[in-house]
Amino acid sequence: MKIRPRINRWTSARRNLINGSSIQSSLVQPHFVVEGDMVNEPILTMPGINRQSVDVLVKTIEKDMEMGITSHMLFPVLKQSDKDPIASKASNLSMPLQKAVKQLKRKFGDEIVVMTDVCLCTATDHGHCGLINESEVVNDLSIPELCRIALSHAECGADYISASDMMDGRVNAIRESLESEGYVNTGIMSYSVKYASAFYGPFRDAADSAPAFNDRSSYQMDTRSDYSEAILEAITDEKEGADIIMVKPAMIYLDVVREVSNSVMRPVAVYNVSGEYSMVLASKPSVEERKKMVCEILHAFKRAGADVIVSYHTREVINNKWLN
């Protein structure tokens, strides 16, 4: 039996998500937040998903909440002029993501679960998930910046810090930073098992986060690796204080999801990534065919051991009552 995250104060929305009693309650809708007013820009490589300014995003999530979608993950999309080598703007409380979290928590309070992406790639001009020294990512220098970002999200009211960077030791550092500032109820969802996958392309277009040189294989997991590394990473992050363990991508790593789920006591999340989402749409299926495909995929995640499912399909599934 899984042990729930070690958060002192529990809301019904958090309970419903973590208990994972049904696929519907397990679903999380991702969003992309940009600067500006009345921005609602379609993402060409991800039909049905838009980049939105805070004002539009809040209205979108209001409609989502009315449908019954209570868990949401926010990704920042920064202008090129706001990016620099050390991602200095990522922890700024005046940035769109931080503003969005404040407004969402002010509007919906405990009825909503807000997860925020904590990484450097969307705010660095080089597009890597850590700081760079002589063309190499420097793990230990990156962690203090990740902690600053995490603290800024917690200050705005985020329920879960989604650490997606894959820097070693960052879960322990973020946990200590949060608790030292009194944010004992802010959870950490660690991307413990994140592969250097070819299925992230549409997301990098959406978030404008593609690396400017080389790739991320030096700090993300080798797609050919066996279960031992995935289990080691998951158990390590659990010991460091992660409340939820993430496996990403989801569809093509269901075997890994099962092995990780069997190895940890915390809830396990999967990310149904952009390439997997776009792959379903590529054949231009009819509505009925699409429904069958998506439901089959979601049931596979659940069967493999996923307690939390982050998916771009969430809104259409809930809105169309496909799971009923």
C-alpha cells in the first residue's frame, strides 16, 4: 500500500488526486503561461493546447474547474529578452507564472491543486536545465537557483513543486529550503525517472525551451537503460523527501512505471508527454476512435501503477465524459 505525501494540511482536492481511486480523479491538466493581456495563442504542434496570458488562463481554469478538473500544472514561457545564462527571471515574483499561481489560489483556494514546473530550461538563453560552465551543465551550481525558483512558487501558493530538471540532490535541497522558510505544506513532485526522449519535441516548441547546443542526455536518463537506474533514482528521491515520484514519458515506459511503482512507497505519477499526445492526433481519428484510443491509453497508465496522470487529453476526456 502506498504512503501518502508527508504534508501536514490536507485538502479534499489533494486527497482526491493522491488517492487515485479513479482515472478521472488522477488527471492533471497542463497549461503554458505567457506575458501579456488577452493572449490565447494556439500551439501548432499540439492542437487544442494554447499559450495563455494570466487573464485568459484564469478564465480557462475556471471553466475547467466547473467541469471537475481540479488539478493543474503550470509551465512558464518567457520572452527571449527575459532569458539569461542563470535563469534570473525564473524566481521573480512578478513573472506570469507566479502571478497566475497567486490569482488561482486567491480565486479557488483549497478547491484547486496547483503544480508548478521548476526547471531552468525555460528561463536560460542556452535552454539547458542547469547552469553551464564551458559547455557543460554544472549540477551543484544549478541547485541553489532551483531552490530560489521553488521558494518563489511556494510563496505564491503552489501546492506542488514539480522538479523536472534531473539535477542530483535537488530534492533534498528544495525540501530543506521549503521547510526552512515555513512551507511545510508545499509538496514536491520529483521527475525522478526522466528519459532523454525523442517524444518531447512539441513541448519544446510550446515552451520555447529547446537547448541551443548539444542535448540533455548527460543529465537525463538513457532510453536504453535497464530498470536498475530508474529504481535507484526513484528510491533516492523518495528518501530525499519527494512526495510524488514521476516517470516521463509514460506510454512507452509502462514497464518502468510498474517497476518503480513496486519499488517506492510514495504515489507515482506519469507524464503523457507532448509527442505521445500529438501521435494520437496525427492519424486524424474520428471522435469515437479518438475516445477509444485515449481511454485505452489512460487505462494502461492506471494498470501499470500510476496514481497521478498528467495529460494534455485531460480536458477533452472530462468535458466529453469519455470515462463514463
